[in-house]
Amino acid sequence: QVQLQQSGAELVKPGSSVKISCKASGYTFTSYDMHWIKQQPGNGLEWIGWIYPGNGNTKYNQKFNGKATLTADKSSSTAYMQLSSLTSEDSAVYFCARDGGWFAYWGQGTLVTVSS
Amino acid sequence: DIQMTQSPSSLSASLGDRVTITCRASQDIGNYLTWFQQKPGKSPRRMIYGATNLAAGVPSRFSGSRSGSDYSLTISSLESEDVADYHCLQSIQYPLTFGSGTKLEIK
């Protein structure tokens, strides 16, 4: 069965960067887009972008240009999102979600807390 | 960007009530509309896709409909396990955009 296992919670300092992961299993990793979604506490969901692991193509929400960088490692079936120049506005839960089925599959979420 | 205006933002209803949540799209999105249920501390769960299709494993009391640019999620008879946040998503155009969410509680 399809599973997306995300990395654990992160506590990071303002101005730093963080890289979170999403390890896929149960399907051919290179055949489906992987999307990333942000959810701030008490807020709705916000789409960040997607990566197609088959060729590394990416598409970003313009709002996250320069903030988020999506990569994928085919050898380990893992998608990554790096967030840079972190501020308190980046404190949120971040989800990965697989396309190709109307977002039927989601990771469990990774909490990123930006605090000094 | 396509704006998805979701209403109401919160809803309190009694067990057994019929409940409807609506998303209005600012542009034509065809049937590229998905409804998600999200319980506290959990990932969103897909409930309805393609505006009207019930996802596998979702109880039949849930349904989706479309009238023009208005998309609705209806629960025919509210049960306690339906307490959650509900979100809509348009996936016809980038950036993908979600509604602002509806918090559903039991009265």
C-alpha cells in the first residue's frame, strides 16, 4: 500500500534553513508528482509546489519562490523540501501528498517551529 | 490565482442533521474540485473527488454536488465521527488553491 513517511519535528532558529523529507513506498516513486502543502496553526492549507521525481521537474507557488526548494532522490524514493531564511511565519506543519489520484495519499506531516 | 470562497467558516449541528458546506470558485474549475476531512493532529483525508465522486471507504452519507461555480459537500445525517475540519481544493490551475476551511462541531 502507498505510504508517505515524513521526517520528525524540527525546532530551528530564525534565519536558518531546514530540510524535511518524505519517504515513499508502495508505488513507483518516479511515476507521480509529489506535492508539498503548508498548514499554519489554526489556519487553512496552502499549496507550495510539486516535484516530478522522474526527471526532477518542479512547479512552485510564486509565493514560495526563494523560500522552498524541492528535490527528490530516486535511489531512496525520498522527496525533500528545504526552507530557507526562516522566520516565525514559516512555523507550520508541512505535508507531502502524492498526485495521480486526486490527493488520496498524504504524509503524516512535519511540524517546523521557528524560534530563538 | 483562483479564489475558493468556503462557507461557513464554522458550523454547529445536531446529530442526525443534514449539513452542507460550500465552496465558490472565482473562475471556471470544471469538476476539478476535491473535498478533504481533517481531524486534529491528522493529515487531510480525501472524501470527494472530481466534485461528485465518493472516495473509497468514505461513508455514503457524504456526497458532493455542483451548481455552476458553487460546489457543495453534504452530510445527509451527521454522526459524531464527522466532527472535523473540512477543506476544498481546486486543481485545475496553478497555483492550486484551497478554501479557508470549515470547522464542524456537534451542537
